[in-house]
Amino acid sequence: MRDGRGQVRRKVGLRLWLSAGWLTLLLLAALLAPWISPKDPLAQDLFLGRLPPFWMAGTEPGYWLGTDSLGRDVLSRILHGTRVAMTVALVAGTITCVIGAVLGLLAGFLRGWVDIVISRLIDIWMAFPPVLFSILLIAVIGPGLWSIILAIVVIDWTRFARVVRAEAMGQGAMDYVASAQVAGRGRMGTMLVEILPNVLPTIIVLLTLEMGIAVIVEAILSFVNLSISTDDPTWGGMIAEGRTSVHQAWWVLVFPLITLFLTVLSFSQLGEGLKDRFDPVLR
Amino acid sequence: MSFLEVRNLSARVRGAPDRLLRDVSLSVAPGEVRGLVGESGAGKSMIGKAVLGILPRAVEVLCGEILLGGTDLLRLPPAERRRRIGATCALIPQDPLTALNPSRRIGPQMTDRLVDILGWTRAKADARARDLLAEVQIADPDRVLRQYPHELSGGMRQRVLIASAFAAEPKLIVADEPTTALDVTVQKEVLRLIAGMQARHGTALLFVTHDLGVVSKVCQSLSVLYAGMVVEDTTVRDFFRAPAHPYARALLAATPKYTDPDRSLVPVAQDVLDGVQAQVDAADRGWRNG
Amino acid sequence: MAEMFQVRDLRLSLPDLGRKPLLGAAPRIDILRGLGFDIAKGEVLGIVGGSGSGKSTLGRALVRLLEPTGGSIVFEGTDITHLDETGLRPLRRRFQMIFQDPMSSLNPRHRVGTIIGAPLALHGFDGIPERVEQALDHVGLPAAFRSRYPHELSGGQRQRVGIARAIAMEPDFILADEIVSGLDVSSQAQVLTLLERLVAELGLTLAFISHDLSVIRRLCSRVLVLQHGAIVEQAATDRLFAAPQAAYTRDLLAAIPLPDPDQVWV
């Protein structure tokens, strides 16, 4: 009998296109920054300090989004800052995801002593206050890109593991897992072939969210001057500097802030959009 | 003079080309038990939900009337409609597990509606709850009122839900497959209870089920549905003696009957399905043109 | 030998984790309390009981999804009671299972072709695409369904995919665990008719678990009635329905609402 089920179609695509579009732009900006930046991001010119963006009065040609108090071009600095942001997002996000998802899957599906050990590990780990933990880590290792990445991974893998564990447990109770066992599939095989595809949508969403979080964490750390040690511009650093001159030159604070916001938003929407588009169950 | 009268009700999922309910008409007299029978997807639950005003948001009513005590519910403003349905109707749901709030005790769940919506005093509502639990043969009503849903068995929970349905002395109860999830022996108990309470309180009952066996025990009349369309509407006696519509006949032949194993559990033949589907298609064509 | 399964004094208990003390093992709940019966080759055995009777647990023990805590299960001469997975693996393709809930027994993210074909690949069958097509044909589904996902099928169709998966490996024995309970009347009739035909055509031995005696009558030659983890009656189908011995069996029969308004049913 034909009935009404299955007739409701989902509107897919828009948020996937927008978020993927923005992130692709950022990726290109990060890769091509030295070549596409209009000015040298580190070049100071005190005579050109605090120039406004191009559509306002009193601007200089070539400084599209204005300059900061030391005369450095805001646009070029944002473009270069993209490199740090993207590196941290992609590397920290991926490593956190892999560690957390693998441990979560093992704990949630294999249960038994594997689950006991991993769960206790997560519980103890999560008891450390994250911000203090990361500051401590950086104080010990010293500032730098890899310190930030390590700090993010070390703190956030537990969140991944917990959620993936819960998902894996839920899927493990399903009859299709029992069916695989009756068919003679081993535990590891079942985990990879049967469970993983059903946990993957959650993992993807978590991964993209994690990338967004990584960008924010980096921005916070550079805001408090605990980020990379060189003079390379970072969005957080620009926001920190812009804060002091926000009344005279609001653009120094606002533009990196908007970029940061759009980037984090795009990451979260990307995950949702990918899930909508590629998950056979939801199509 | 019927208490509930549905006239030419059509509904569909928003944006979908096909209707979910196709020109459904039925009536339930005061104190009558009418069965709504059909396979899954036939729309029988939808009709119950439409009457109670709890259709999913994705479903829109296209046309028709739902008359409750003479007033068309669909023409009332939403607040007035909710009030009227709340005052005169109740639901016995299918799944006793999810129908009760796991974090509240049974007592408040049974009495809230009486106190908040109908303005009863807490004392009066509690007394009523106690009486009803005794009526559904729960041995220790005071204890059960203080318990949480997970402390009760499935059969007990269903009894609580039945008692709750009768709490405000409704004129119409919609029972949405109340015994589908139950063991056959528990089902008998529950059906007995429902039938007994219905007779004592004189409530009209719209009984949604796919089980013709249950219909023959509890209902006085029935409507058979296929793809949201009523294909037969008759008394229970007449139906089981000789169903008129080929599809209804096939449904009866497919129903298990252990006293006659060779002439039951016969799958519905393809030509019967084609025939009734053709009827549906013709109705759709008429609807689109008319 | 004529007996495919020989079950003696089967016991199975599970730990009650809700009542586990801080130190020490959890108290155990006895689910199966010493069952003894045989399943002959080519027989269709019905296993009937209410919820909590242990019938599903019995089924899972028979196909060794669960390990018994006592007693023995002998399958075609081999004692499988406490075999580990390595020992069971070669035997697995000879006994298969069809599950109750067609929603959760098919991996929602695998296509039908994979669902049926993956177990075949595991056991080293050749010509898998042809076997998949043949299995679909046996259950009356078009070969094109191979590329569909479970959510693109109706409940009855999904159940038939479950049957196709079970028969694809050409097993000797199939356990059907309440496979028609969630289906409406016409799908139920279709699946039962299909099963009847397959048993005859493929020479299968079947154990059919159900709470519905009406369905058992049609399909099964012998019936086991379970209550609280023990067998209360064991008889040929006709004899059980004509003259039920146990009080519980009589209660079960009396509770069934026949589609007949003249039935005495109070």
C-alpha cells in the first residue's frame, strides 16, 4: 500500500555550501597568504597608524581594512593569522578525534575490562581543570604551535571518547550486531564493519565541532599571550591589541573577531551539513 | 444522535502529493464501541489523533468536519478546541512504557489534569484516583500512587493508563492499539477491564487496532481502512458473518484462527490489492478534479 | 542420526547487575531452569510462552549467542555447549537466526546486498552476487532491492530480507525469534506462507518462537510450551490443541481472541 511515509524531503545543501565555501576560502588564504596579502603583515609604519577601512574617510589606498596602532595592515595580518588558526584546527582536531574515537569505540563495544580501564582513565583525566592544565602544560613545554596542539588534544580527547562510547554501546545492543555474531564475524570485524558506519555521523559532527573549539582555544591562548612565540600575527593576538584602541580604531578588534566567529560557526555547520548530505538513513 | 461524527475528513503530510486520510466519515454514538481496523499505514491512528487534536505538526487537515457533541472542532479557535477536547475526551495509548513520565510518581500524573485543568481540589482528585485504581483491580492503590512508573510491570502500567483515561469521566475515549504490546493472557485481562469500565461509565470508545479477533470481542461496530480510505463500515455481527468489501474479506481470511488453520492466515491476493488500490486511485482523481 | 539438536537439562542464569554489591559478584537470576528436548531433522518446532518465559533466551542459547551455565546442547553430534568462538566459527553457517525486529536486525547503513552477502564472504562462498540474487528470489523480492537501504523498505519487506540473509548460507537449521510479532495481519500471512514453502523446498529444520499459538498451529509439527524458564508441556501440535494437558497451556488457548463474535470468551 502506498502511504504517506517517506514523502517528506529534507532541504539539504545550503548550510553545507556556505560553510564549506567559507572554510575553503580560509584554507586558500592560509596556503596563499604570503602571495595574496596586499602588505607585509609585520611592516610597521607609525605615520600610517590607525588608518580606517577603505569605505571611510581619511584612508590610504591599499590598506583595505585599515591599520592598527603600529601601522600594520589589518587585512594582511588576518590572512596570515589564518595559517595558525587552520593548522591548529586541522591538526589538533584530527588527532583529538582519532584518539578519542578509537578509545571510545573500544570501550563502548568491547566492554569488560577494556571499558573499565578506559572509563576510569577518562574520569580521572576529566577531573583536572582544563584551563589550568593547558597553562601548566605550556609553561612546562614552552610556547609554540605544537604546545597548543598538544594542550588541546590532551584536554579534549575525553569528550570525544565519552560520546563515542555511549553511541557504540547503544549500537552494540542492536540485533544486527547479534546477527553478525551468528554469522560468525569476530569482535574486531564487527566493530569496524557494523558499528563504525553507524557511529561515524556522530564522529564527524564532533570532529568539526572540535576544530571550531581548537580555533577558539588558540585565540584565547594568544589573547593571553601564551600562544606561538614569534611575531606572526594571530587572530587572538589582534583582538588583544585591538582591545586597547577600540575607541579610536574599532576595526582592529572587530574584523579579526568577525573572522573568528564566522570560522567557528562554519565548522559546526559543516559537520551538520555533511551528516545531512551523506548519511543514507537521513536522505 | 452520535456523540462523535467525522465527515469527509481529508489530510496529508504538508507538501506531499498523496493524502494520508481520504474522505473519512464515521460516527460513534454515546456509549458505543467502534473499531478502527486496518494494516499499518492505513491511517487508523491518524484518525484517532485528528479527533484528539494531536496530529503531528507535519500533517495538515485539508477539509472535512469533526463534530464532537454537535460542534465542529476544526472551526474552533485552538485554545477553545483544546479545552473542549480536554474536557470530554481521553486517550489510552499504545505503549505503557513511554506514556508515563519516568521521573514523576503515579499519583500526580493521574491527578494533575483534574486539578490544573478541571479545577478539582487535590483531595477530591486523589480520592478519584484511588477509586479508579481499585476499579482496574490494582490491589494496593495507595502504594501504587506513591510509586514511580519503572517500579510497575507493563500490565500494571497499562491499568494505570486505563484508569487515568476514565478519571475525568470523559464522553469519548480513543484507545490506540492498547493491547498490541501485551502478552495474550495480559491482553485478555486488559480488554476485560476496558470493556467493563466502558460499560459501567457509559463512555463511547473509538478502538484502534489491527487485530480482528480483538474487535470481535470488544466492539459493536467497525470501520475498515485502506490507505486512509474507509472501505467498509458496518456492525460487528454483520461483518464477521459476511464482510462486503473484497479487501475486508481478504483481511479476515488472513487473520489467524487456530480452530480453522487451513482457512486462515491466507495472504491477501494481489488482485484484491490491485482492486482496492484502483478504488483509491479513482478517489484521488475525483478529488483532484472536483 | 535423526536428532539435529539434543538438549539436556539446559540451564542459563544471568547476573542481576541492579543488585550487585560493591565487592563480590552480582546475584544471578535463573532464566532457563533445566530444559530437556530434541529437535528432529526436518521438523518445525514451535516454542511458545509469555514474556519472561525464557523462550528468546532459549533460542539464543541454541545458536550459541549466549553460553549456557549448565546442561548440554548437542548439535548433530557435536557438543556446542561451551565451545569458544574459534570452535563455533566453522559450525556457524549450519545454524542461522532470523530476528524479531526488522528495524534493528538490519544494519541501517548497509545496503541489502551487503547485508545478505557479507556473511557469505565471511565463510568463503564463491559467486556471492548470484547467491544474493537467488536468496532475494526465494523470498519473493526483486533483485533490484539489492541496492536499497533498510529504511527504504516496508516492515514486511525488511523481514523478508532477514529471511533471505538466513537462508543464503544454506543452513541446516534456522531459529525464527518472533519474526511475525511486529507485522500486521497480511504481512504476517505472507511471511508464514513463505516460511512454509522454504521449509519444504530447502529441507530446513526450523525452531519457531512465538507468543501467538494461532500462528504456531499453522506452521509447526510439534510444540514446546515454556513458563518461567521450564517446559510445562511438549506435544505434537494437533494433540496440544485438541487436548492441552497443562493448566498454563489451557489458559493460553482460552485467552486467544478468535475473529468470531460468538466465541465464548469471558
